[in-house]
Amino acid sequence: MKLALYQEVALNRCFPEYDLHRGDITTLIDYVPHPADGEEGAVLEVFNALGDTIQVVTVPSSSIEALQPTDVLSIRRLAQAS
């Protein structure tokens, strides 16, 4: 099932090139087709704990999942501010 836009979603894998980790919570802002007929992309906005946008990234749609009632939020520090 395709997740609805503008909801918070969790990453189910790491993206070291973006300094994003499995379990990080982002906001799904769009879907984009793959330019070579590959997997559809999910455009995510990443916020810090204060609500400021850190970055906007595109990852494969299979890399995100809906938040669950049993999920617990936590914080981690970025190695460097983006």
C-alpha cells in the first residue's frame, strides 16, 4: 500500500551518503518515477528536533515505512550540522 503524502515515516535502512540511519523519522512529501524504469522514489524532508529543515532527499520507496503505535521516538546527534 502506498503511503499518503505529508505524513511522518521511518526509514527501514541506512543512507550514509545523507547521514541518515534506520529508524530516522522524516516527512514524505512526494513520489517520483525512476528515470530508467526502476523503483519509484520517495522524496523526504528531514527535520531536526526543533522543526527546522535539514535536507530534502530522495530514496527508494521500499526504504520507508509507516510509523506504528509500538514505535518509540529517540534522538541522536548529527556528526556535523548540515
